[in-house]
Amino acid sequence: MTQSLNFAVLGSGNGGRAFCGQIAHKGCPVVMYEPLAETADFLKLKEEKKMMLAGDISVGGNLRGVTMDIREAVADAEVIFIVVPSFAHSPIFEKMIPHLRDGQHVIIVPGNYGGFRLKKMMADAGVNPAISISGTASLPYACRISDYNTVMIYKKKFQLKIATSPAETSQTVLDIINDVFSGYIHFIAGSNLLAIDLDNVNYTLHPLPVLLNYGDIEKNPATFRHYIDGLTPLISEQMMKMDEERMAIGKALGLDLSSTMDQLMMYYGQNESITYFEYVNSEESPYKDIVGHNVRSRYITEDVPCLHVPAVELAHLAGIDAPIAELCVRLSSQLHGVDYATAGTTLAKLGLGGKSAAEIVAMG
């Protein structure tokens, strides 16, 4: 089915390049859009048009093109994957929106409230093509670029949730993405965009260990292992409480969320672990070799403003408290000299300001 479709991948980081290799392996025409700079890597990729995956998935293939012209990337693409950090959503969306057309499927990986932001930006621009907008709960693998044309897949996920708006296009999108990842990762339907956004495990796994290990990370940014060095039994205990807050937000909104532990088991394999500390040190863990995040990495600069801030606002809207998430927002703001509570992904910036909890859920 997918071989007859044209694909675009907007983003050239770890996930973006991995998607290109995955799609190319399937024999589908895929164009990679580089949003930042004409680097030496970009020029080599533009000339060679090839992307490979190594490790837990060892596949690859030829790209249709590599470009810095977003019109060229998306103009005849039926499926557009947006695989960039959350803070890059707005500039990517702004460039993409004028070139959207009826019938396209836009899939944001991971969603991170990008679906709501894209809808608002399209409405503000007076652009209203009949497209579907989807979001995933996470990247489908733990991965890092190992060479300009190769991405190391430390471990793929077995299953991953995806949700689509409007709902009637959900099965079409699910069929497309499952065909692309056939034999490697199975995507399952989530209930709606908001549930997917709140179900991102980075909310629980990333910011708190950084904040509680700030000094060690600052001294050893190149060698500090976030999961192995950063997750102690006591820190893991606080992360479990933080995840309970997240689940309570979902319950108050009438959403059926999955615990972070249940998602880890679904992603990477079942075992007897009860705590995150136990899981990240288990045989199923994909995290043992991941190093090199400094105190201003995306584990704070993306996940606090783009995951914690909207969740805290949703908690307030639902009339419940989320004290650990609020602590992360306040402490990150103090340490970085940035008011993440206002600079982050507020409900107003998503076009959700002044709406009730029921109205927001229905919009997803």
C-alpha cells in the first residue's frame, strides 16, 4: 500500500534520520527536510541520498531527496512525518502550512501537543485543508546518529500508541504507519490527541533526575548516564509519585492514560520490575549506553516547558494539584533564568485558553 505514497520527513535529527531509513527500506519515495543549516552532513546526504539504521533494526535504503526547501519536501507528499523537538514545532508548522493540501496526513512524532498547536496556527493563517493530524506518544525507538548516514537503534519499541484527528481518518493513518514499520514496531490506536500528549513517558523519566543530579551532570556532561547514574531508588520513588500525579490529571479529564511503568513494559518487554530504578537496570532496558546530556539538554528545555507546563495548567483546570511537576517548572525556571511557566506550551498558545476541560478533550 505505502509504496504508492510519497513521504516527507521534516527533521534531520536522530529520529528524523531514523524515519527516513525506515521508510526508504520499505521502498517508499521519501524526502528529508533539513530545517537548520547546510552542514557538511547535509551536503553529503543530498549527494548520496542514502540512510541506514544499525543495531536493533538493521535496514536502510535510498532517499528520493534531501532538501532545505520545505515546499519541495511536502508539495506532493501524501504523508508528512514531523520529527523534531517540541520547541521546533512552531517554526516548522509556519513554513509548512502554506503548502498543505487536501488529503494529506500529518503525523507529529512525538505529539507533545503539536496537533493542537498546528490546528490553531492553521486557523490563524486562514488555511483549512482537509487533512488528518496525528500524534504519537513517543519516538518508536531509542536512537542516536552514529554517522552522517547511519542511526544507531539501541532498542526499538514493540508497540506504540498513535491518535488521529479527525477520528474517522484514524484507521487509514494506522494502516499506513503499520505498513511502514511492519515487522519491527506495531502501532495501536489511542483514544484522542490529548490522551496521547499526556501519555509521553518523558514527562516522568527526564526532568526530575536531571534536577536532582544537577551538580554531577554539570561536572560530567559527556559521561553522565541519565538512567544508570541518575535514577537512584529514592529518586525513582519520587518519579513514581510524579507519575501518579500525571495519571490523576488524566482521570480528572476523563482520559484513560497508561502508567509510565506499563508503557515501559509495553515498549521494551515485561519483567518483574516494580520501580523505574529496577527497570532501567534490567535486561529489557534500552537506556544503559545513553550518555552525554548536559544541564541545558532537551530533558529540561523541551520536556519542562512542553510537557510539564501544559499538564500543570490542565491540572489546575481540572481542580487538582500536581506539586512535583510544579516544582520541576519552578526549579528549572530558577536554574535556567527562564520563566518556563509563561514561555512554555500554555493552553492559550494551543488555542485552548478559556475552554473547559470537556471542550479541550472534545477538540482532540
